[in-house]
Amino acid sequence: MKKLILIFFALFQTAFIFSQQNDSTANSLLWEISGNGIKQPSYIFGTIHMIPKDDYFFTDVMKEKFDACKKLVLEIDINLSLAEQINAAKQMFLPKGKLLFDYMTRKDSSDFRAYLIDSLKISKSTYKKIIKIKPLFGSSLIIKELLGKIKTYENELNKAAKKKGMEVIGLETLQFQLDLVNDVSIEDQVKMLFEDDMSGNPLDEYYKMVAAYKEQDLTKLKELIDADDSMTKLGDKFLKDRNADWISKIEKLVKNQPVFIAVGAGHLAGDDGVLNLLIQKGYTVKPIE
């Protein structure tokens, strides 16, 4: 269970940053993109998907750089029609008539129920939803209930963009992200639930990430994600390939106007990360502290 929680946040939302041409130990989640003939600098910001409301922060410098931009770029445009929301919800559910228990042994089913309800104190109403949803999607319900009041950077930035009259676009479609998760078989997703013993609280590891994120401690965040060997299994498909696909899109976006790009900051890291790929294309990337 703990690994599944970390996969959810590492592949899509958690953060560490790397840059070959700058101090890779710099504590910053916000990076400036300049050079290579672009007229004005743009900015790329590493997000964490869910964060306790009291831990949310967006500094004056971050706001200043956001306000200097003409367009907000997220992984996906979250301004969805009702029809799109309904279609997405349908794809998150297990096949009709199936529950998670249909993919587990009797003992695993019993252990899973006891862990959620007895150990984590997940409400029965949330539990009934979880057993109907594919595990990689259900993990977000678990974290959300355990955290209580939360904020998401994507929602907050989207609201700020609307207030300013900024256009909001996505680097990819919602359907693409749904397909990405749905291409992992339900059986494999269920196996991930049991790669750790059903013991302890998944928030123990999550709070380590939140603490490092608040401190903008890039080295610590990298260590926490590298410690999870699940990234080896899914990394190329969820990170490397998407990063490479985004570069040409980012190049077009930053060419003529300043844009504020906010993506799960795990995408920014390493040799195959967005920052390094931009550097290889001739851009200057530097931390904003």
C-alpha cells in the first residue's frame, strides 16, 4: 500500500529538480527558462498534487513570476465539461460487476479490509468507493481522506489564472493520462497493494515528502523517490517518454510570450527530466529562489 501511494505521487505530482548548468542542490521549485532566442523568460514550477491545507505555500516571488506570464500550462487542462468528468469517472471504475476482491485471494481481501477500516480508520462510505475503483485511482481517495482538508496547486493556479483572464492549456489530454494508468493491468495494480506489508500508515512516507517539498529540499525529495523501486517498473512510460514528448510543445509555447508551466515536479528531474532536456536544446535554466 505504501508503495502504491508513493507511485501515485511520484509519477504524477511529487518533486525533485535537476539542472546540469546550475547548482543542482539549489533549493527551489521554480525555474526560469531563457535564452535560445526566446523574447521573454518563462517559468516552470514543480507541483505536489495534494498537500494539507495548512502546508500549502506559494511565495511572493512565485506569485510575481506567475503574474508576469500570459498563459498557464498544466499537464492537462482541468477545466472539464460535465460530460468529460462523467466519462473520466467511468474509466476509473473496475469492469461492471467487479470489485477489488475479485482480483484478490480471500485472505488478501480480509487483510485489505482490516487495514483500511481498522488500521487507517477509512470511513465505510469511502471504503465502498475504493473497492469499486482501480487501485492507482483509489489510492488518491485514501490519501485525501487521511489528510483531511487539502489544497492542490493545479486548482489554485487555475483559479488564479481565471481571475487574471489567463488562458489555461494542457500539455496532454485527460484521456491520454487515463489510458496511461489503464494500460497497467488491474492484476498488476492489485499486486502493488501488497508489495508492502499491510502495516503502518502511508502518510508516514507522504509527510516526509511534504516536509522536503516545503523546504524545497531537492536532494531529499530525490532520495525519497529513488528509494522506491517501483519507479524502475513504470518510469519510462510514465516519466521519460512523456518528458520527451513535452519538449517540442514547451518550445513552441515559450517562443513568443512568457508562460507559467506547472507540472508534477518529478518530471523535471534527472538526465531524462524536462530541465535537462531543455538545456540540451540550448535553453538556460536557472532556479528562482
